[in-house]
Amino acid sequence: MRVTPTKLADGRDLYYFDDSEPYASGQATRRLDDPRPLADRNAPFRDPNSGEKRFPTGPEMRFDVLTGEWIPMASHRMDRTFQPAADACPLCPAEPGAAYQDGEIPDTDYDVVVFENRFPSYLRLPDQDIHAEWALDGDPAFPVRHAAGRCEVICFSSEHGAALASVTERRMRTVIEAWAMRTAALQALDGIAQVYPFENRGQEIGVTLSHPHGQIYGYPNITPKTQAMLRQAAAYRAKTGRHLLSDSLAAEARGPRVIARTANWIAYVPAAARWPVEMHLAPLRAVPDLPALSPAERDDLARLYPRLLRGLDRFFPPLPDAAPSPLPYISGWHQAPVEPSCRGLGRLHLQLFSVRRAPSKLKYLAGSESGMGAWISDTTPERIAARLREALAEVDQADARHPGPGPAPAALLGTDVPLPAGPNPGRAGGGAAGGSGATGSAAKAGTANAGGAA
């Protein structure tokens, strides 16, 4: 694989990640110049009303004194591109001579590409004091800071109609390398507290561009969800001297909600899953983040993850006379924060969840969830796991009927891959990775009950 950096016309960074020839070997290079007449986003400009010289200002974040959370104010995002036609997609490769010429990728093709978001929620400007804090309207009750983080877009394929579930093992491996390399790069930036690679998929989730892509956020603060998990982990360590995420993973591996396992990874539905469809995926070895994965772990993930996604797409059987509908989901990598004092409490794992609760129904976050943060599940984690195991078996059967190149599929059930155990319980959880199968009736019950009551 070869990484080629360049700059877009407005000064944003772009990186080509190539795994195909002649680009991977360097025999050829992607187009590096961006021909669009975009103004440098960091350059001063003239105010159209006063004519005064002004400097760009990035988004700010305001402190919610009632909850202790920092809320970014990124009003410029109201103008971002929303569901354009396929021939006007800014994530597709350039097409010389076409009517649409405002795409983000200069070359006429690419394997995987990463670039800075044109409409970022977080943005650090040159010479900006990232540690500055001031009072809103001069009132110290309301602190304000620069939302000085970084937002990047990662395109998984140049094909507009593709999906991460359908990419080849080699391409998935390139995506993993991009996740890991950009995580390491963002973690090294001054002021970045946490890095979160994620994918929003489907209009039901709120996706504004249908091209297969994800995002990588470098937050200037530890996010509320991670803070809550760190509090739990710190309390658990103070009480037991052990590592909460490792011990909970070992317990899940002994339970009935395991849906897939390999020599290096385990996928399961967590005991307190709150979404109609939810899955966690974690390496058996305790690592803080994606850059810490070994080559073997990355190879294994490249085989397993697309299979899991294909299984998730089969979770809800289509309605009569209706075409199958891909599952809308949010999938994100929880990584340990940068801060050394809390980094040891974190452990890499992926959480994937969907708002779809039946083939034609969505779970809306209504009064209890949205107003009070008190979650109510319409199904049970055991039913979700049973249906996911059945869906993965369907994927195996389909792959057996239409075999393709590549290694044998990852094991689904019945293997005996132990979790690593060691003298330091904070490093890894003990115990064997056990699981149980699901009967067809249990799986069907899971599907029927996933819809719940309106």
C-alpha cells in the first residue's frame, strides 16, 4: 500500500491510500492538483458589507453548565451538501467534461481516500490559541472555547453504489490501515484528546451523502460517552484492581450472546444492548486503539468485518413483494483517550447499532430517551444475537453457493479460541471464549419481537 498526500485548492489535506497497481508501487501517481477555483479557507477576506479585512473564524463550543458538556456551534454546516444526484456527488472521482466539477477528489479514480471535511464540526485555524477560553456575552457563567479539533472524511470506494460490506478483503485491509494511520496522526496533534473513526450509513440515520464513506473525528475534549465509561472503569479498578472492559469482554465471551469469533476477534451483542440491532466487536488482545493492532489482527479484521456487515444487512427479512433494504447503521471505533492518566482505562472496541426495529419501522428516541436519557429497549439482546447468528449462517450459505477468491470464512460458532489471560488483569481478561448456538425458532422469535410496540 502507498500513501500519497496532497492539498486541495482551499488548503485542506487529502491523502490517497492505494493498494492497486500501478499506484501501490509508485509506478504511477494520482492527480495531485485541484483545479477548482476555491479560496484558501485560512486566508483573510473582505467583509462584503463593511469592506473591512477580516480573518476566518472557526466553530466555537460552549460549556453546558448544567451537564458539564461542551457543545460545538458549527452554523456553517447548515449549508453543506444534502443528498445530491449521483452525477453531482462530491465524493465520486473527477469526470472531465461533466457538468458537475466540484468534486473533492482530483483524480478520475481512487482506492481509498481521506481528506479534511469541507464543512467541519471542529476546526483548528493557523495561529489559533487552542487553549483560549472566554465568557459568552462577558458573563463568566458561560465559558466558550474554540472547537479546535479536526474532522476528516474517508471514502471506502470510488464506486458510488458500493458499500463497505461488499469491498474485497484487500480493500478492507486498506481501510483499516487508513483508520490506524489517521488515528495516529490526529492523536499526535496538540490539543486532540480523543479520536473516533465512524460510519453513518443510510438516510434513516441522517446521512447527507450516499457514497460509501465514513468520518474520523479528532475531538479537543473527551466526549460525554467516553467520560461516563471512564468513570465506570475507574470505580471498578478502585474496587477490584482489575480492568472493566477486559473483564466484561471475558464475561460476554462466556455468555449466550456471542455471534462470531476468530483467532483474534470476538463479536457479540452486549448484555445491556439498548438499540433494536446492536453489535460490539473487540480484539481478544487488550489494545488501546487501532494503531496498536498487529498485522495478523488487521488481516483477521479485514476478513471478518465485511462478513458481519453482510449478516447485518440480512437481519430483517424483506417484506412480501419488497426488495431487500440494507440496514441503516452507525458504526464507530471506541479508542482510548490520548491523556496518559486515563488511557490505561480504555480498550479498543467497535459499537455498531441501528435505529431500524422492523422492516418498515424505526425506533424514535422519544420522551424518555431524548428527554431524560432513560433508555427503553423494544427487544432483548439474546433475541438480537440469535437472529444475527442465523443471518450470518445465511451469509455462509450464500457464499458457499457463489464462492469467490480468498481464504476460508471466519468461524461463526463452536470454535475454542481462548481469551488471553495473564498475571496482570488490567491487560487482558481471562476465561475461554465460549458461546451457544440458536435454534431457528429462537431466531425467528428475535425477528418478530424486534419490532416491539409502537
